[in-house]
Amino acid sequence: MANDKKSIFSPVTAFKNLVKKPETVRYPAESNDAAKRYRGFHINDLEECIGCSTCQEVCVNDAISMVEMLDVPAEEGQRNERPQIDYGRCCWCGLCVDVCTTGSLEMSRDYSYIDLDPDTFIVTPDQHDINKVDHPLGYLRDENSDLLDLKRIDIEMLDPEARVDSFIEIVEGFSKEQAEKEASRCVECEICTDTCPANMNIPQYIRGIFDEELEESVQQIYEDNPLPEVCGRVCTHKCEGVCAISHRGEAVSIRWLKRYAVDNVDSADYKKILGTEKIEQNNKKIAVVGAGPAGLSAAHYLSVMGYQITVYEDKENAGGMMRYGIPEYRLPYDALDKDINYIKSLGVDFVFNTRVGEDITLDELHEQYDAVFAATGLHNGRSTRVPGTDNNNVYQAVNLLADIARGKEVPVTKNLVVIGGGNVAMDIARSMARLQMEKYGEVNITVTSLETEDIMPADQEEIEEAREEGIVFKPGRGPKEIEVNEDGSLAQLCTNCCVSVFDEEMNFNPTFDDSDIENYECDMVIEAIGQGGDNSYIDDQFEIEYAGPRIKINDFSQTSVDWLFAGGDIARGPDVINAIRTGHDAAVGIDKYLNDEL
Amino acid sequence: MDKSTQTEIFFGPNHPGVPGNYGIIYEFEGDTVTSAKANAGHLHRGFEKLMEERLWIKNTALVPRICVEEPDINEMVYAMGFEAIGEIEVPRRADYIRSIILELARIQGHIFSIGGNAAGIGQYTVMHWGTLTRDYILDIFEEITGARVYHIYIRPGGVRQDIEDETFDKILDLMDELENERFPDLEKTLFENPNAQKRWQGKAVITKEEAVEMGATGPVLRANGVPHDLRKMMPYAAYDDVEFEVPTYENGDAWDRIKIARDDMLQSIKIIRQLIQNIPDGPVQTDLGNGLKYKIPKGDAYVKIESKRGEYGYYMVSDGGLKPYRVHVRGASTPLGLYGVREFLPGTRIADVPVWAKSLGICPPEFDR
């Protein structure tokens, strides 16, 4: 203690402060601006925000609630809800900014708000914060503070060289680690569920994968989709297009995750997992016409409700376009059969090689069954009807694809042109590429379409993969004529430039520029410009209402004839998942109809 | 005992002589304390239970609130526990930044509590100065983290954002100012003040044996000549890369504890200068994926760091889920705040009660958790 310096005069030095300038800032007369990163009041770009509620999810104090706002857009992939912040609870941690999927939520440098009314502390921030005046931006998320996982796990795929000479499945699927990592990227906002035509419980089944509970995933999937092996491979995955993560990063690979879940659960366990070991029968009989995705979906959901189902199919096997339209390299038959065999195992009867309208009439079905679900699809290829299409070397894509599926010999020439820009055109072009490779060791296929590449209806990844396999694209070309040699063989396809595909009202009404002509040499032309259906089995007997080219149905897939329900492509297109939805709707509708609730 | 001379006083929770929202029930005989009992429970925040209900990332915003005076230590031990169970590597630059933050926090905590101690003996000028000096450090924190007190900056896997070079310059300027202007003022006004010395010297003595028995660490132990400092003994963050001394004194009284706070600040300045000079380039955060889905394997860890008041630790248990299964906070002042007052205060005169209570460095939320 003796070594501690002390002096009664030392403290007197404090008096020097009397002549110093005060250090206190006299706010608000003197401004005291917050630092650049200051976490002040929130601001939110209401146009950019999609109402995904991830901010609410991460809020440690439950300060954020989502409130409906009718004056903000609620387009596909958005909800008209926006975050409301209770500043009585908020702790300005900024985790909401770090996790914001669109980047719309930010913070200003404003830190002071005074009001006597406590209710005014609950605000829905817009471009202005609580004080409704402009303030400089404060805390901003950067790559370190970002709480989202923006990069998707690449899925293993066969190289173009390895895949182009065989029909082996291209996509190899996720490993367990990959699937769990990919599943961890989901923020469970359910924007995807809103957009999925079947409103599948997507975040829930992804969560099952993340939690290593695949049985839970399978249960969640089968709530809305009895063809998950199919959809896990070929679904048009609208969900991924709206995935909240896709606003700042890459969408979660929802489709491949679904595939992972069902690929890794043994179908022998399905009945136990899904609780369908014993189904109580209600002794009512339903006929399903067409064993495509809609028919199978209806058959599945009706049979788990206890109905006795008979499916009539004019082909020799079930699956419809899934079997006879989609090539094996995208959807292997084993995977398709896994889904179909489970539905069969529920006690659904299939009557193959029986065409309703020829072998049995719809009226007879009506007499024998309590209700009928018709989903016969679109199986007749349309022709461009340009001169030369009547030549023997001009084929329809759907017919060729069906023959390939049946294992039949199909004509393969050295120099092919495919007309069409949709997924069917991709399927036939890529299937023929494999056959060409097998036969000639090289690929020589040109795909022409009216649409330019940016508006081609085919999936972008299909186009890219086709290109990798050596297929040449000539988009924005209109077929004018197929020139035929004197000996009957094809010479070339003449095309003109397609200036526009749709008119101002967005109706299909292409216009062409004849001064821009290109000719493509070919010895075989395949048309893949769309398909039509044959509903004569209905039309011959009943007067049924149509909505445009498709049969008119209500929310329960019921047609204007009360016992007749319709789904799939004849009622609503254009893909498997929409067909599954109409089948599911029909199952619910038929149940209501037979219980006098509809 | 003559009941007419006996008084029971509820001291706190809102009283300048009590550190934070907590009370001490005293019984006095005349002006001498005959019994003292800690009265916790005024905070009711239930941090430990709340943590079990919140995602790993959400807790980063909750933990700093366990100690207002020194919030960053909570962020640090929470992140360390997560990283220990999850076996997660932290980038070296993040280690340096964490150490800089922790040392800045140590200085602002010490200067704040020196002010508090001074207020306890009526030296309010020093309390105002302490608050002001602390504010200049809070300005730095605001610039680095976006917040003044609860920074929510140290995160599992690293730190939330990088520090810009100009901020480092500002830190160095402030360190110079502290060392050359503010600390000398403090020295003159407080440490050379005979009144202050008299009030603190020989008061509130806790011996080495008592400290060890009680589980008290930090300045309490160091005031008895034990150079106990986890930064040296089991270096974490970037402390193995810096040179510094552990100040110790021999008397174990309030005066020595306050001098340790002063000396500690000078060491912190030395550490900060070294860290800023040698900070490596590189990332500041390990990519841990989606913040809503942080998941670490089953396991447990006890992690501890040297807070300004001694050993500060979390015992954390993960059941492999998205939330901690259990987090137990080992607050540095828990032993003294709850049991030390009961043990040591009887026999003290009423005027010395604030000297005792303040110099123990009690932070009530550490045991009111």
C-alpha cells in the first residue's frame, strides 16, 4: 500500500474539464448519426417481398407476424402477406435480414421513435420505416452473415458420351449425405406447396429426409401423390421455379429429393408405412377409363377409401404416357412399375387391351358401376399438314415413342429432322439420337421449332442435355414444305423464319417472314407439335360440356354428367402432376357424390 | 440479542449500491451487518430454459442478454460450445476478430465497473467518466457489429461480418487516447486519491483459500497473487498468438481487485494492438449452411473463457437436434453473488457494504438465468 502513489492534489486535476468542450451530444438538436452498419428500424420492399415468412421463423422474440395485405401482388410464387413487426418485442438482432429469401427486408439507421400510443409500435414496414421518412440504409446482409444456403448440391449424371448410346437412366440420384445436405437448404416456407398443382406437402417430406425419417417422407408424399417415383424423375417441378431460395440462389432440388425418398424405401414396406394393410371395403364399384397418371391417381385414392376399382386400358400395360411417351432414360420402367405395383397391390383390377367405346360402351360402364372416371389422355399426334407430310418417311413422335417403349423395331435413318419445341420433341429427338448412335455411331438430328429458345415449351435442362448429346437446334423456324425426291425419299425440310408465335392477345397465331428461308437436308421427318385426344366414346353417347378443347370439369373433376368424372389431359393439362391432381380431386368428388354430398 | 437495535433492510433491486436487478436482505445490529442473504429472482428471464426451445442460431440473439455489462463473452462461449460439439473449424481471421471484440468488451466492462465501484464510495465524477469512456468503445462496437450493447456478432463458425481496415485505425486511435489521456485522468482522480485508497485498502478481503473454496476466479483470485487466467492457461481464439502479462497483487482486498481491473485494461490495449498488427487475411465465417437447420451431432462440451470477472463457462448438450438439449451457464460471479455475500458481508459496517458488493463484480442474470 505504501507503494501506491497518493496526493490530495491529484483529484483536483479533474477541474481542467471546466474549460473543455463538453463531449455530450445534445440530441436531437445536434445530430448523432448511427454507424453505417447500424441495426435500426426495418424497411421492406413490399414488391420484392414474397411473403414467405422466413423472417417470422427466425425471429427470436416472436416479434414478427405475417399480415394479409390485399394491395400487394399475389402472383404465383408469392403470398399477399407481409411481415409486421412489434417493436415492443423486437430486439434488433437483424437475423430476419440475414435470412430474408428475397433480400427485401433491410434496416435503416433510424433509432428513435416516440409516441404515446403503444399500438403505433406495431408496424408493417414498407420502403419507409416506422417514422415514415427516408433514412440511410443501415445493417445489410453480406456473404458472411447470410443465413441461407444458396448453392444446390449437384446431382450425379451420366456424361453425354456415356449416355447417348443407351437408354440407361441419366440421373443417378442423390447419396444419403447429398440428400440430407440438400434437404437442409429448405426454409419450409411452403410457397412451393401453394404452387404445386397437387399442393404436395413438400417442406414436410423434405424435412423427413433431413431428419433421416424417410418413412415420414413417404407418408407425406402419398398424401397427394401416388406416383412419386415418376414425379421424382419427370415432374415439370413448378415448385422449384418458385422456391424462395431461388430469389437469391439456386432452388432446392425438390424433384430429386422426392426421388431420393421413395427410391430408398422398400415398396414391400409401403402398406405398413401408409396404413393400407387392411382397407375396409364399402362395396361400391368405380370404373376408371385409362391407366395413365390421372386414372392411377383416382384408382389409388378411391381404393384407399374402400371402393372397388376396375381400370380399363386399351393398351397392354398400365402407365399411359408415362410408359408409352416418356423414354426409359428419363423414367426407367422399374421405377414406374414400383408405383403401379403398389396401386395394384391395393386390390385395383386392371382390364387391359380393352377399349371403352369399342369393346365396352360408357353406358354399359354406367350400368355396372356406381361412377366412372374417364382419363384417356391425348395419344394422337398432330400434323403440321405442310406439303409432303403424307410421305412414308414422315412420322408422328408419339407413335414412335410408343413403339420404342414396346421394344419394337423403329425406322432409324442417318439424317433426321424433328419438328417441335416441347418435351415430346426432346424425348423423340434424344431417343432417336440413341438409336442413331447404336446403328451408325454418330448423331445427326436437327430440331426445329416455331418458338425461339427463350420461349420453347421444353424444359431448359432437356434442351441443354439434348445439345450435349449432339442434337442441333434451329429455333424460330416455321416448317413450309417437305421436299420429296422423285424416288419417294425425302430431300429436305424448307423453313421460313417465324417472326412471332402469339398475337397480342397471346393466342397461338404465328407470323412468318418468307424472305428468310433455310433448308435442312433430311431423310426422315418426325412431327412433335402436340397431340389430340379421341373422346368419341363419350361424345357418341352423351352431350357433355367442353371448355375450349378440353372437357369442362368442376373442382371435383366432375363433368356436366353427374356420374361421369374426367381428368388428365382430356380435362386439364399438360403434365403428370396436373393429371394426378385431377385424379385425386375425382376420388374426393366421387366419394362425395356417392354420399350425396355433391 | 437486543431486538430494539436490530434492523432488517431490503437492499435493492433498484439501488445504486447494488449491482443490477438483485437484492440483498441485510440484518444490522447497529450499523454492522449481522446477516446478508442474496435475493435473486427479479429478472425472471429463464435463459437456460428458453434456449432449449430455440434454434441454435436464434440463441445467438438471446445469450448476450445474460450479462449486460459484458455480453460478448456469452456469444463467445456459446459459439465455442457449438463448435466443440460439432467439431467445427473457425477461420483464423475470425479468431483474431473474436479476440479483438473480447478485449474491447473487457475494457468497456472494466471501465464501467470501475465507475460503478467509484460511485459506491461517492466518486460520481469517475462514474460519469467511466460511462463516457465506455461509450467511445460502444461507438466502435456500433461500427463493427451494428449495435452498441448487444452485438450478436460472434456466431458459431466465426463472426457475422468482417471488420474494415479504417475501423482498425479507429480502434488504434482510441487505444492511444485511452492510454495517453483518459487513463492518466483516471489515475489522478481515482487511484491517487487518498480518500479512495482509504475506502478500499484493507476492505472486503477475500483470501486465496476462501476464493478457492468459493470457486471465485478472476480478479478475486489474482488479488491474492495467483496468476489464474484462462487466456494463458488454455488459450482460445487468438490468445496463443499474443504476448501479455497477468497482473496480480497480494492483499486480496477491494483495492487490489480494482487495481487489477485497471492493469487488465492496459494489458488489453497491448493485446488489441498486437492482434490488429498481425491479423491474417481470409474468411471470417465457416459455411454452416442454412441457419434454420444448424444441426450438430449428439454430444456435450464444457467451454470456458476468461471474462473480466473470472472463469465464464457454458456446459452445452446436443441431442443431435435443431435446438440445444441443455445449456448451463456457469457465471463468473455466481458463487460470490449468491453465497459470497452470505459468507463475507456479516461483520461489515453499513458504509462499506457497497465496497463489498461492487468489488465482487456481481452480474445477477448469471445466476438468475
